Amino acid sequence: MPLDFTVALTRTKEDIQKDRLLFEKEGLRVVELPLIEEACLDFELPDEDYDYIVFQSPRSAKVFLSRYKPRKEKLIAIGEKTKKVIESYGYEVFAMPEEYYAKALLELFRGKRGKVLVPRSSVGRMELIEGLEGLGLEVKALDVYTVKPVVYQKEEIIDKLRSSRGIFFASPSAVDGLLANLQKQEAVELLKGMFVVCIGKTTKEYLREVLGLEGLVPEKPSVERVVALFKKLAYNLHK
């Protein structure tokens, strides 16, 4: 039975098509509001040897491994979905931190030495790169895809937000996508009346930093856990 609770989904169109099935299965209504789109970049394949390759997202793994065949490098994944993408190309994941954040990954590298390649988004944060360098590792960041905002007519995005009880942000880029469409104060006023859920700590901290709002986060950073959190919020609202 559908719940009287609508969630605005803000990832890419491709991701939203997968996500909406999970939300609707649990009785939640969905408004599709893709705020970002991703595009592959023309990057040069590495011509030197690395000890480790670190993948922070399924997209970075998919784009890079579709063009490059790892040799002796140890592959590191952040998150189960990234791990599955790597394995789908026939490669073994050497390690995956229990928590899906840069700080947890840095603990894996503490005390290690060598050269690290990080295929990434061109708009990705530098926290991981700087952290690895701080541990004494030689690091190369390789931009393999980019993320751009999707721009709407203002009336359309306002209508979509006003028709939603909650909104789901899965990355800082989606927050930037919102601000590409609305002035900061307009965005704050609209989101104040909604349940804002961020997939993890990084996105939550960015939301606080740029909009001064506190988002909710699930126990683990996965879409499935986000759906469970929204379902709980919906039930509590209608008790």
C-alpha cells in the first residue's frame, strides 16, 4: 500500500531509474529530479607502474576498467557497489574499508609505502589525495569523468520540491546542482520544510557547509538504507 510520502531523487537519470524501484517497492512515492549528469573524459592511460589503484565510486571503476587492464596493482574499493563493479570486470578487490569514507581508507594505508593511482571525478574533493600524500605515498589523481549540473526552469524545480515531503542527496555534486538552479536562500527555505537525507557523512557535512542545514544519514551509506530511513520517517509522520 503506497504511503502518503513523496521523495525527490536527485542523482543522475540512470541512477534514479534504479533507485525509484527500491523506493516504490516500499510504498514511497517518487519525484524524479536529476540534478547532475555524468560524462566520460578523454584520459591518458597510465604508462608507469603503480602499487595500488583506488576506486571511490562505481562510475570511476566502470569508466577506468573499460579501458585499462590492471597488471600487478592491488585494487581498493570504497563501497560494496564499487567492489561489485570491479569484480564484474573479472578482478579481485584487495581491500575495502568497513566504512565508506576517506578517513577509513586512509587507515588502510597507514604504514604502507608505494605509488597510488586514483581514477576519479574531475570535481571530486581532494581529501583522499591529500591524506594519502600526508602518509608519505606517491599519488596520482586521474580525472576519468566529470559531473555537471542539470538546469531547469525555476518554476519546474520549485514545483517538484514543493510536491515532495523528502529529498535525497547522494553526493556534494547534487547539492551543487540544486544551487545551480536556485539562490542559496531560496534553496534553504524550500529544504527547511522537508526531510533531507544524505547518503553519508561527506554529503551531510557539505550540506551543512554550503546551506547551513542538517541532513539525516542512514546507519550505512547505501540507497537501501536510505529507503529504510525514509520509510521510518513516513510511518512516524502518520502515526
